[in-house]
Amino acid sequence: MTILTFTLLVLAGSIASGAMGALTGLGGGTIIIPILVLGFHVNIQYAIGASLVSVVATSCGAAAASAREGFSNLRVGIVLELAATIGALAAAHAASLVPERAIEFVFAAVLLYSAWQSLHPPVKSTDVEKPDPLAERLGLDGTYPGPDGPVAYCARAVPKGLAVMGIAGVISGLLGIGSGALKVLAMDHYMRLPFKVSTATSNFMIGVTAAASAGVYLNRGYVAPGVAMPVMLGTLAGSLIGAKILVHARVSILREIFTVVIGLMGLQMMLKAFGYAF
């Protein structure tokens, strides 16, 4: 495969990854790493380095578009990102001590767990109108655009959300993804935010988390320009496309896409972790 062919194929895959990441709140890194490792046989450390750069770009593109549409809850994102950033920095410094196979296994386990969780949407609370005291104190409640005007919602279980965000940060620093899967699940399942608000806020958060650990990987030489550049440009373009589609997409379809995509990639990555090449 020539360098030009490799670059164009990676660019095309990155555009698709960025669009899918923006639609589901996963961030393009969750999808592009398996593509690079399984499809192009890129070393996972370099795939992680390229992913971290792309996640920052994806976040900037998708978050800006979602914020303009009124879906992102920036206050929720800032509060939860404190825990995620601490976890990301700690894990990024420890990542070089973890074997490659172990990273692939953890990556696959995270994807499969997220797919399983997405099959079980949270049960609607009977007291959704009653605000959570801590969320109310922090001003985390908000509204999002609905077909008949703004729709109000209340945030729930803030401590539980912070705990999951800390874990998401560790996974981000270790695996080089924005850990959007866990962030969406934390906001959707535990904090009971609307799914579109969860995905839009996740798109804002993943860039901050990725930036916290990207510098560590760059310093170690794991950011290869020949891989990182097409990945960054592709995911940025794809994220802008995905953010536009998100406004009109049905939540049930988004959940199905979320489950199928990360479930298949989790299975493939798990097989690779156990030595089955593709």
C-alpha cells in the first residue's frame, strides 16, 4: 500500500468515525482506534496518539455546533470534567507500564460493557420534575430545543456521575479515547439527562479529557504526523457533519447505532487481544 493510498483510506475512515462519534457522543477516537489497529495494523500506542489529537479536533467541531443548537449543558460538562481530567492525567503517566495486549483487552471490555448498558435505557423516574438538591445548588438543570419549544430537564445523582467520570478519565488516559461511551452512559443512565443532551455535552467534554493526556503521549513520541494528520482532519470534518444530523435524528435510532457499532468493534478488539489477527 502506497503512502497516498494509506492516507486517503485513513482519511475516509476518519470522516465516518467523526460523524459516528458526534452522533453517539462517543468521540471519533473510540471508532478510529479499532480501524487503525485492525484495518491498517498500526501499533496501538501510535493509534492512541493519533486518536488523542483527533479527539480534541472532533470535540472542537461537534461541541461548537451542538452549543449553537442549544443541546450542550456546559455547566454539567465543566463540573464533571474536573473528575475526568484528574483520572486522565494519572492514567496517561501510567500507560507506558501496561502491556499492549492488556490495553487492547481493557479497550474491548469497555466497548462491550457500554454496548450492553445501552440496551437497557434508564427507567423513567416518577418524580422527574423534582430537582436534585446538589444539582440545583450547582445550577445543572437546563432546557434543550424540542419540536414545540424548549424542554426542561433536571440533573440527578451528581456524586455518581462524578465517580463514573473519574473512571472515564482513567480509561481516556490509558486508551487514548475521549471515553465518550462512559460519559454518555453516566449522564444518560445515572444523571437522567436527555440522550441528546448527554451526547452533545459528551462531545464538549471529550476534548478536554483528551487534551489532558495528549501532551503526555506527544512527549513520548507516540504522535506520528503521517497518521495523526489524516485522522485529525477526517474526524473534524465528520464531527461537523454528525452534529448537524444529530439535531434531526431520532433517539431510538441513535441508541441502535451506538449499540451495534461499539458492540462489533468490541468483539473484534477482544479477539485481537487474545491473538486472533485479521
